[in-house]
Amino acid sequence: YQRRVHGRVVTVSQLLSEEKEDFLEEMAELHTELRDEYLSAQKERKYVTLEKARAQKLKIDFKVQPPVRPNFLGVKVFEDYPLEKCIDAIDWNPFFAVWQIRGKYPNRGYPKLFNDQTVGEEAQRLFSEAQTMLKNIVSQKLLTAKGIMAFYPANSVGDDIEIYKDESRTEVLKTLHGLRQQSLKENPDDAYLCLSDFIAPKECGVDYIGLFAVSAGFGCDEMCAKFEADHDDFSSILAKALADRLAEAFAEKLHCEIRKEYWGYDPEESLNAEDMIRQQYRGIRPAPGYPSQPDHNEKEIMWDLAQIEKSTGISLTESFAMVPTAATSAIVFAHPQSKYFAVGKITKDQVVDYAARTQSSVSEVERRLASILAYEPEE
């Protein structure tokens, strides 16, 4: 919407130009920022009870689109995943964000960033140096990519997900715990989502869940130590940034292979790298500690279940950060109705319930989930 005539002309011209997609993306980001600012300014937010939210959960008909069995159950380890396979899946936009290089519309993102009059030359120079280092990393095997993936039978039990030893479902190996949205929906018919909604309940038969953890950071500390010994801080930061991008690209490639081959629930997928970065694929891969499940402690369940540290060397710190730091992990959901979402703020009734389900104290859960509490905890 444009109030002024000249603004309307500019907007229409942009919508009719080859830069339409970039313009729409920029406008979407602006609107998201404005909406978030507005919502954060609202002192009186409304919430539904946990009971109400559960009654209005997402109800999937698993008979219409039944679960797809993975092509194997159990664990597969990648001791030296080929880094050259990851290069075409690198998302370069976060790389430039590390260096605080951002162009202006219509040259705001990679590769159009290089055309920006203000930062284009600097971006091109940085990119060329990154390409040189990337070639050295691959040819000289300066970094090693290690990872693991696993598939298990599973069922939802309320807001939790039980993971079973085998398809008889007689022995529960681990339980993943979910958090459900409670912020009052503008549309009264909208569902209050929880990750468990995307897994079939026991009465619908066996379903499946996947997980993975990957890192491209093995060898990064050694690289950086040599640079820092030569007082070359730039190359040290560049190496860390590239290791991070390679880890994310590894996750992107592995998730693609899961969808098409290892799990095989979308074998005909034909997405390019940009489509995958835009999450146009079927299914989702959320990670504990992020909006769909803000509790980082759930990583510990993943690590215990698949023996991730023992198999790959990827470890967790006391605060559940991954080491090497150039690493990422995820829980994989296959159902076509699964989607990314943010839990948002939750009320005390859910905190109490979650504490009981995770065998934690209420105060401990309040500490872990402090950023999403809709109330001030008692001291």
C-alpha cells in the first residue's frame, strides 16, 4: 500500500520488473519486523489454557497420508563426508552477514550483492578470498566433515513423542518432549501447534522419526591456531565462517538425501539449492533450542539415543552448545502437513505440566524456558 502517487508508480514498476521476487522478499521482512515490534509493544497479550490448546491441536488424518517407513532403521555414521558435495549447497547470505556486509534493494542478497554501489566491491573481494580458502580446505583436506543420522519407530503420546526400539513398540528407548502454542489465535479456527502433532498417535499404527547431527569443524581449531600464530586474524575468522557455512550445507545435503534416498518419503524431489534454502521441501528438520522446541535440554536425549558423541566426536557442553562449534543437529519429520512454527510465550499451567513430563522442578523449567514465559516467576 502506498499513500503517495509517486510511491505507487515506483512500487508498480518494481512489481513488474525482474527484481519482483527480491522486492517482495524485502517487503515481507519489513512487515515481519513491523509486526514483531507491534506485538512486543502489547502489554496485554491473551493466552489460552493448555487444556484449550490441546483440544484445538492440529488433527492430521494419518489414514489419508499414512507414514512412510524409512529404508532402514537404526544409525548410519559418516566419518568423512565429501566436502566437495557441500559446496553447491552453501547459503552465502549468512556468510556476508558475519562480516556485516549487506547491500540495498535491489542488490541486497547474494549474488546481486556484488552489484551494490556501496559494498559490492568489498563483497566481491571477500568472496574471492573465501573461494581461494575453500579450494585449499577441500584439496588439502584441512577440514573433516563428520555426521550421523538415525531413524526409529515412534508415536505421539499427548505432547510427547515416544521412540521405540523396534516396530513392535513394546520398548520405549527415549521420549522427546513437546511444547504447545498458547498465544490466542486471531483466527479462532487455527490450531495450536506442537511437534507431536506431526507424528501419528499409537492408535493409528506405527510412525517414524529421524534425527541427525553433522559438523564440518574438525580441523578448524588447528587451522585457526596457525593463522593466529602468524597474527592473521582475518584468515582465522574467515576459516571459522567457512566451516560454519560448510556445516549448514552438510545439513542441507544430508536432509535432501534423507528425503530422497535414506528415508525415501519424497524420492522424486527435484529442488535446486535455492529452493532448499527457502525450505520448499516436504517435511521439516527443527532443532531443540529453536522456535518449535525452545528447550536446549532435548539435545541430550538425541545424543544419548543415537550415541552421537561416541560415534562422531560431536559433543555437548554443559549449556548444550555443540563442539566443534561448526555443527548443527535436527529432528526429522516426514509428514507433508508438518511445518515450521514458533511456540511463542507459554503460561504457568504448561510449565508445571512440562516439569512433570520431563521430571524436572518447576523452577528449573522456568530457568530453562525464561525467554518464552508469559509471566514473571516467583523469586
